Amino acid sequence: MVRLHDSMALLVAGLLLTGCGGGGGGGEMAGGESAGAPAAAAIDPTTVGTIAGRIAFEGTPPAGSPIDMSEEPTCAEKHPNGASTEEVVVDQNGGLGNVFVYIKEGLGGGPYPPAEGSPVLDQDGCVYSPHVIGLRTGQSLTIRNSDGLLHNINAKPTTNRTFNISQPTTMETTRSFPLAEVMIPVACDVHGWMQAYIGVVDHPYFAISGADGTFRIENVPPGTYTVETWHERYGTQTVQVTVAAQETADMQVTYSEQMAANAVVPLGAPIDLHGHDTGKHAGTAHGGR
Amino acid sequence: MAGTACPRPRPQPQPRARARAGAGEPQGVVRAHCGTSPRARRGTPRSRIAPVTILATSLALALAPAPARGQGAGAGQGQGHPGKPIYDRWCAGCHGEDGRGQGEAAAYMLPPPRDFTRALYQIRTTASGELPTDADILRVIDEGMPGTAMPGWRTLLSRSEREALVGYLKTFSRFFDQGEPPQALAFGRTPRATEETLREGREFYERIECWKCHGQAGRGDGPSAPTQTDDAGFPIRPADLTENWHFNGGGTVEDIYRRLRTGMDGTPMPSFSDLLDAGFMTEQQLWSVAHYVRSLSPEQAPRVRDVVRAARVEGALPSSPDDSAWAAAESYYIPLVGQVVVKPRWFAPTVDGVWVQALHDDRELALRLVWHDPSQSPDTAWLAWQRRVLETMEPREGGPTADARPQAANAAEAGAATAPQATAAGTAMSIDLARLPDAIAVQFPRTIPTGMDRPYFLMGDARQPVYLWRWQSVTPAGEGGAQAPSAGSAIEATARGMTRIEPLPAASQSLAWDATFDQGEWRVVLRRALATQDTANQLQFRTGQAIPMALFAWDGSNSEEGTRGSIGTWYFIYLDQPTPRTVYATPVVAMVLTAGLGLVAVARAQKKNGNGV
């Protein structure tokens, strides 16, 4: 397991604070993509590096619970071997999938290469696919119903506005989120087992670990960053990563079942990249409640 | 509500897990495990504002062109707002001084009061996820939300007070500071409804699968109904579309159409506007769905009358609830409410009204009771709901612990804790959720009172017991012999309070019954002879007299039993007597006499005036 070293964090924070000043918080938080700058030219591969690695799971993962799809035969047919929840997805080599990995602190604020395309969140066999999806702020998300029966897509962010839309047939709808937020739970109320998570970030440096636990974030500008991994059951871990041009920084993170008991799983936390307080506020708003 | 005194903070049940020691609470944190009720989870801060956001927003506002101003003062900026004293006095008791919906009364409400800090408003004219307009907020303050505890304030507060409240509510959330003011959707004019409209509406009701949650007959008994939760994780029910007087946003066709277009934010009810954009439906067709849904409810909300008249029939008294003889019998609506007098209390009952019909033939009385219940209990599909509603509503009531482990039929319940809920009162009663039946009870005094003195309405007391008919949807174990366990049973009992119900001896039991469950509706007929043997314990019915009658109901799938259920107050039942013949003869005789006397008087007067006319 990789731990965040407090002294390193202080050093990095100090460096960032002294370097901070450009960009302007207002522009970032008002949403949209990199403020003002003209579209970046094609990225020169000699100036960027890569963050790659693997999320491992130690020990025996808990089995997913079986899903009873008897009320929806059309979907049950798409799962001849039955379906289970995807809360913990571990392959035979101990790789943990569906972990959202992203640079949390250390970036300069842009301009970043513009987002391309519209990722697709599909409803297929009464299951959201992919289970975890990443998105840029302001980028269009295509929500697709491949089942041809009623689903409603109930997104419950707290930093962004919610939406709850109905798709009773095969169709597509697009939505976007103006503000960075990790993570946004998405449910279907018609089929209570359906669950997905959307991570919205201001920059392109995020990835989701595959079934084997590996992930790769490309074209990262050189620098030292705080990278956070997020899992829906085991919570977050942060790693300090230094990226050099034309090199791949390796990142290995391990989760285990014991982490579930004390996991802190942020939902709806906004992300600010400029080294400011990212929402770890002490105290409560309720005074005694 | 105390004038300006701050309510004492209510101790929260502690969530199971703790964050790493020393770390503060990150925004929007959820403990990734089991067993904490939504009320406990809501103790953690959500939607809090990082200082940098206030700074950023202020910078953005300062640099941006003017129009964004004047919308809302920014969260926490409500001090000094003219709406604040009004809010603190009238609203904070439920909604909390901080606007998070956790006022003192909130623990006793389901659905719970709105959390204004999230700026999620259910009843709006704007698109799904959008903010409400000022008029939207004002409308809910004026009209209330009939399916909830939110009253209408139009007659209680002045217009300027209500408008001040609108402004103050917006200060609870920073969302009102950002961007353009919300725009209402264009709804167009209400088209007229024809037979074709209703037919088309029904067709689309099936195609867009409203029935998945609302049921084929609209009574909220769809297959997806048991797993519904609102955005805060509280259990929530799809509306019973046959009771439009309980619709949160109003029950007119226009109101229904607006809900279809905007969705109901914070609830599972989605918006259907995207279907119009995608060309899947036209506006006309969506209006037809609204018309169809409206047609499921009566023209007017049912009127409550004090006396149930049992008409006298000449022919055979019906024994089945679906006998055609009932069509001619007048139907009386008896509203029910939660039992909030005796602990453990129950603030979120399922059954809110029963339709009663009564017929008799001088020898027997037959009562037909019809009520809506989205589940035919016991039903394992509702096990997870049962636990969730107990967790939400029970923490301090000293109620039962729930021992049944839910089947993992629904992945949403996977990992849900099955540890029993601790009870405050100390005596933990174990109940088997998986066996709770639906039930209804009809209560009478043991003898017809001569004056207005009646037993205590909550099933009497030791001093003055009551006589009870109690039907339930399962046969208790050990009874019923060859009957299947699900057959049901009806007993006569004496009750000395809600927790002291003693069935009469077997020799006295004489109730005949029949029951049907049909798409979210129970129809039960109870029959008994007017005069019986056990005159000490059984009420002897008499025609021509008002006999006090009260009703109680329980929905097993809502974890209801014992004192946790629906109750009603005393009404009356009156068994009609046949119309005596004199009723017809007397007026005729009176007319004849009067006319005769009149003629005699006229004749005499004429004679007096002399012969000539």
C-alpha cells in the first residue's frame, strides 16, 4: 500500500502556493473547458510523460450479490449465467477494476487539450456500462438505452445540478456537467440494482482501471502531482507521482477488504487543482447534532 | 412552535464508521457500509461551500456582467434578510434553522422536510435538475404539498411575508447565485380530452411503462415500487394515481402534465421531456397521458360523512366483495391517519382511507371495506423496504427489532446490515417482518350507548372495553386446519386498549368473511348476524339507531402491526328500517283533511256573504 507522506505533502503544498497565482479561481469554477486560450496545438511527445500502473487487491474479494432480474425478462435473457453486483471487480491475478484515477493536485490550471468525442454510458441488460466513467467538465456524455425498455437515469451530484430523465425505448440523450466533481452516483429507479459513477474533472489526466487493474494516463506534462484513486467501497488513496518527459511514472496502489470498514468515499466532492483546501473541512455544520 | 427559542439539538445516532483520525469531514462523504440509516448519514455535511468557492464566485460576480446579481444572497448570507424571522418562527421547526430539513419535527415525517441547501425542488415549471422560478417556490409555500406534512400558508401569512420567504429560501444555496435565472418550460394550452384521448393516454401509459412503478391500475403497486428511495436515501412511494387530492403538486391535468415534463427532482419520478425532443412522442400524446392519469381519480375528492348508512335489502345479502349487489350500495369514505398517541407510534402509515359500504336484511349485517395497499402482505419483495422504513421512523419509539434477514433478491440491498435496531425503551420486541399480514379492524362499543359517551376511540381501555372485528390476510399458525396459511382469518375480539386484544371464545366466533386483493386494492366483506348469543361480549345490532363505529388498518409490508398502523376516530353506522306505510298515507290524509277543511271554510264564507255571486 502506498501512503501519502505528510512532510512531502507540506513541501508540495508550499511549492504550489508560491507558484500559484495565475488562472483565477473564478474562471475554473465557472465551468467549461480551459479558459480563454486558443486550442492547443498537437501535443509534442517529447515534452510529456505518462502515469501508468496497476491497482491491486489483496486477499479474497467479497463476492458480488446476485441480481434478481425476474421482473425484467428481456434483461434476464442477456445474462444467461445470472448477473451480480459490480461493487468489487477483481480478476484472477488480483487486479482491481473500476478504480477512478486522476490528478488531484499539482496541475497549473491549463490550458489543456480540448476534450474529444462524447463518452457513452450505456444501459444494456439492465446494467450500466461502464460501471465507472470519466468525463471532462462541459464535455457531452451520451446516455444510451440499448435495452428498449424503461430506464430512468437519475444522476445525483451535489456540486453540479442533478437530473432525472426517462428513456422508455432505445434512444440516446446527452448531458454535461459544468463543474468538476468526484464522483457522481447514477441510479435507475425502475431497476434498483443499477448503479454507475461518473467522475468529472477539469483536465484530461484521468483513467479508470481495467478488469486487470491496470491504467494509463498519457500526455502528462512534467511535474510532481498528487494522484488520487477512488473506489466505491474502499474509498480513496493518494500517491505522489513525479512525471518526467518521455518517461512513464509507475504507480502501484493496493486495496484490501479491511479498508471497507473505515473507508471515506467522497461523493460529490468538488475538485480544485490549485493547492487550496479541497473540501477537507473540520467540524460539522450542525453543532451538536 | 416556541416563538424565537432555538430548538435543542437532537442527538443523532452515531454512524458506524469513523473517518481517519484527525481528518476533517470531506464534502459529500458517504460511509461505505452498512446499516446507517439515511437520517444518520445526513448528519455528515453535504454541499458545503469551500472558501475558495465563495472567493471564486465573488470574483466571478465582480467581473461578470450585471444580470446574475439580485438572484440570491449566497448561502449563509441570509442574516438580516427580511424573511429570516418569518422562517425561524414558522419553518425552522421542520426545515431547521440551517435549512437542511432536520428541524425538531423532521424525525416524525416521511417524506422528510426539504433540505434547502441542495436547491432541489420537487414541484417546478423548469426542466429536470434546474432551479425553480420564484413563482414555483411561492406556489408551494401557498398551496403546500398535499401528499406530505407541508401545509399551505396562503391563509396564514401575508403575501409580502410569503414573498420574503421565497427570497430567504434562496439564500440557503449557492446555486441561486450562479448563472441565468431559471426559465419555465413552455407548456402550451391544455387540449380537451375525448374518449380517444383517454384511449391513447392508456396506450402510452403502457408504452412509457408508468406501470412499472405506479402499477397497472395506478395504485402505486408496480413491480419496481418496493425499491424506491429518494435522493437522500429515505424510502419513498410512487404516487397512488387514483387519489389526486394527495398529489404533491396538485391534482389537475395541468399539474400532472407539468410533473411529466419537469420530473420531480429529488425523487425517482423522471422527466419525460427528452422523449419530446427525441421525437418519440408528441406534446399531444404526453397530454393524453396526463388526461388518462387524471381520469383515474374521481372528479372531486371524497367527502367525509359522519354516518354510514346500511341500506336494507330484500333479497340475498352479498357475501363476496365483488358481488354486483354492492354497486347499488352507497359508499362512504373514512379517512385514517397514523397512530401517534401510544408508543411505539407510527408516523408514516400506508393506509390513508377506507371506503365503507353496508347492507343488512334485518337478520345479518354485511360490511364491505375497500382500501388501497400497494402490497399484498406478507410479500418478501418488500422485506428490504420494511427494514428501511423501520430504520427511518423507529429510532426513538421503542419499537420492534427486525430479525428477518432480507433475501438478497435485490443487489441494492447487498451488504445491508441485518443487525437489529436498538430500541430506546429497553424492551426489544422481536418481530418477524416476513410474516406481517395486512389487516383491518372495525370497532364498536359492546352495547349501543344511550348518550354520547363512547369508549376511548383507541380500542377502549380497561374501564370500557370495545368490541372488535379484525380481519387479517394470513391465517395465524395453528389455526385454520386444512386452509392454506395465506388464506386469512377474521375474528371477533374484546379490546382493552391497542395492546390488549383478546379474541372471544371459539363458541362465540361467528364472523363470515371474504377478501380479494386486486392490483393494490383490498376488498373485504365481513358479515355477522344482528343478534347473537354472547350478548355480554358481542354488540347486538339494532336497526334505526346510530351505532358508533371506528376503523383501523395495517400494512404488513410497511412493518405495521400492533400500535404501528393507521387509525380513525368514531363515526357511526345506521341500519335503515323499512319505510313504514304511514309515511305514504299520512301526507295524503293530511292533504285531504286540509283541502276538505279549506273547502268547508270557503263554502261557509260564501254563504255568509249572501247567496249571490
